[in-house]
Amino acid sequence: MNTKCSFCGNKHSKETKIQYIYKHDNQFLIVDDVPCEQCEYCGEQYFDGKVLEQIEEEFQRIYFHGKKPEQALTVPLERYSQFQLA
């Protein structure tokens, strides 16, 4: 990263690959091995615009054009207000 982190102000970052969760209209796509710059202090992540465009295009292929994803997951969903807190 050529500039300081916009979140914490740190000037040091590293190139890494992360798991990215894309959400649109309550539909999700989880993408592994997404390249990004990550602040070494706070962990804030910065993505190249082209990378994010490719993720959005893949989402469209899966949800609107019938592409079969590599894997599909079932994820439980709960409302915090409904938790039975002791």
C-alpha cells in the first residue's frame, strides 16, 4: 500500500489472500484466495477494483446465469433479539 491506512493511519501493509464474502439482496458468495493489501496493524483490507468487479461478475454467473459453484454451503441464521440469554 503506497499510503497510510485510512482506518488507523499505519503506513505498513502486506500483500495477502483472504476469504471474501459478497452479499447482494440477501444472497451470498464466499470467495477464497482473494488478493488484497492488508494493514499490518489493524487488519483493514484494500482491494483492487478489478478484483471486486470479477467477484461481482462471478456472483452474476452463479445466481442469474445458472453456473454451478465449486461448493454450496448451508448456513444457519438467527436474530440476536431472539437469543435465549441466561
